[in-house]
Amino acid sequence: MTEMFHNAQIFFQSYFPLLQIQLTDIVDIAILAFVIYKLLWMLRKTSSGRVMWGVLILMMVMFAASDNVLSLTATSFLLDKVVQWGFVVLVVLFQPEIRRFLERMGSGRLGFVFASSKEAGQEMETAISQTTEAYTDLSRDRVGALMVFERQNLLDDVIKTGTTLDCGVSSELLKNIFWNKAPLHDGAVIVRDGRIVGAGCMLPLSSNVNLSRDLGMRHRAGIGMSEHSDAVVVIVSEETGSISAAVGGMLKRHLAPETLERLLRNELLNDSEEEKKGSQFPLLGPLFGQGRKEEGDPL
């Protein structure tokens, strides 16, 4: 291995004599580039990615206002004061991501910080099939249900309103949670990466004044959650037993169980595949206005 490094160093020095670059420098740059790329990829999957864009814009404005470019003295002075407190502000804004990173370090799961797990995809497959099975029975028995499948936007604030859990999704568990005499039935179940992370959670109600009067509070909460995030929300009506799904503020009603399963697979599993096959420059998508357009039945 040492001889290989030495030969590679001789190669670089012979073909690029002016660069004066060592092999260790290349390794150092490669590691740093990989870490930065993975961090940007992680930020893309959360709402904090928008904050990062704000920071980048602020840095560009600071550069433009500097003495070497436009010499905007007052603007440059103000931005310098903002940057002095910027580190504290960033720690507060990125607190959920920092906490999750440190928790994984402490639990010995540092490898999962920068790598996607195949187990998450398998658990999501199981979650979809078990949810469809449970919703088939809940719909038949007219038992109300409300589930939220988290996607890129983290729902930590919503999870805090209920009971924190960490368990796999199973049909029997869902039917027990939503049983009308169960303590956690009056709220939403939150699913993250194919695992239940919260139950009995309170969701924000929709602010849409044009909603049909036939929709109850459970449907309005589901629509509201889909308006405030990119989550997929699935609902069973307690009055009629009909199954509905809310995506992007649009409600799709009267779904058959097989239609529900197909919708969940399209929205959740296809998203994972698109992220793996997606752009090699993940932060350029928002710059050019790329995004998903949701379609649904009129409310």
C-alpha cells in the first residue's frame, strides 16, 4: 500500500510539477468533498435546506457589499454584525439535525449518518402493506384513523404533541391504537422511515375555507398537515368508513384498499428511488424551481 502511494505521488509530481500536490492532499480533499456533499444531501431532505439557501444568499450579498466590489459601507457593517451572531443562530436553527447526528454518534451508528439504509426501504414496504391491511379492516368496521407518513420535511414539532414511540408498523398494532376506547385513538400516528415514531399527535387544521361541509375534523387535520408539509396523510372516516388520502393540500376520497396501497407506493417508495437516482447536484433543484406537482379531487 505504501509503495502504491509512493508511485502515485511520483506520477502526480512528474505530470503536474507546478502543482506541488501530495497524495495526502488529494485524500484530504476527497474526504472533505464527500462529507460536504453528504451534509448538503441531508439538508436537502429537511426544511433546514431552505435555511442553508438563505445563508448562501447572505454570503453572496456580503461579498457584493465588501470594499473590493461595491463598497457598500452601511450594508457591509450591518451584515458583519449579523454574522457575529450567526453561529449561535445556526446552532438554534439546525438543532434537530445536530441532535440527531450526536445521538447516532453516541449510539455507535455513525455509519448511518452518511449512508442510506436498505432496511429503511424494507420497513417502508412492510409499513405500506400493513397499513393497507389495517385500513381495510378499519374501513369495514367504521373505525376512524389518521396516519401521517413523513417524507422530506421533519415533523418533530408534531411528534412532541403526542406520545413518542419507536416500533414497526403492524396491522394489529394500528387497529389497537385506533380502537375508539384506546387512549391514543384521538390523534394521528406519525410514521418515519417505515417506523411509528409518534401516536396521539395533534395536527394543524386546514385554513382552506372552501372545504366541503361533509368533512369532519379528522379530514381537516389531515388536509392541514399536507398543506404545512410534504407528508402523505391517510384517513378513515368514522361516519362512513371511506378511505381518503391527502397530499399537497389535495384530498383524494373514497379509495379502495388496493388504490390506497398503490398511492402509498407511488408517493413513498418512488420518492426514495428518485432520491437515489436523482440529480448529482441536489441543491440545484430548488434554484431552477424543480418540484412535484400534486393532483387530487376538488375539495
